Amino acid sequence: MKHNPHREHHFSASEMVRDVVIGMSDGLTVPFALAAGLSGSVESTAIVVTAGFAEIVAGSIAMGLGGYLAAKTDAEHYQSELIQVRSQS
């Protein structure tokens, strides 16, 4: 009996696509909540819009730095494990 090896097909795009999707879903929640909260307490539309844009910028910076630091830490951990495995061989 001939046996064909099992092959799995996975999403082959970069991890950046995943990060963008997660970041967009997370990043859109807070500005809408902020705008909803402010619109009930402030009469000026300009203040609500300005606060929303300010939160989008601040959230983008925070998410970008968090993603960068997580990826950098993951790469450093992988390199240290690789060095440890090679030294044991």
C-alpha cells in the first residue's frame, strides 16, 4: 500500500497581516467607546472628533511599540535557545 505523506496548507503571508487585523479590531474599539462617552457629556463635536483622533494616534503608537517589543523578545529568546541547543551538540 502506497502511503502519501500528510501535508498541511497554512496561511503563508507574513505575521504582519495577523498583527494588523488584531491591531485594527482592538484599535477601533477604544476610539468608538471614547467618542460615545464624550458625546454624552460634551456639546462640541470638534472636541469629540479631536479626542478620537488623539486616541487613535496614541493607541497606534502603543500597539506598535508593544508589537515591536514582543517580536524582539521572541527573536532574542529563539536565538538564546538555538545557541543552547548547538552548544549541547
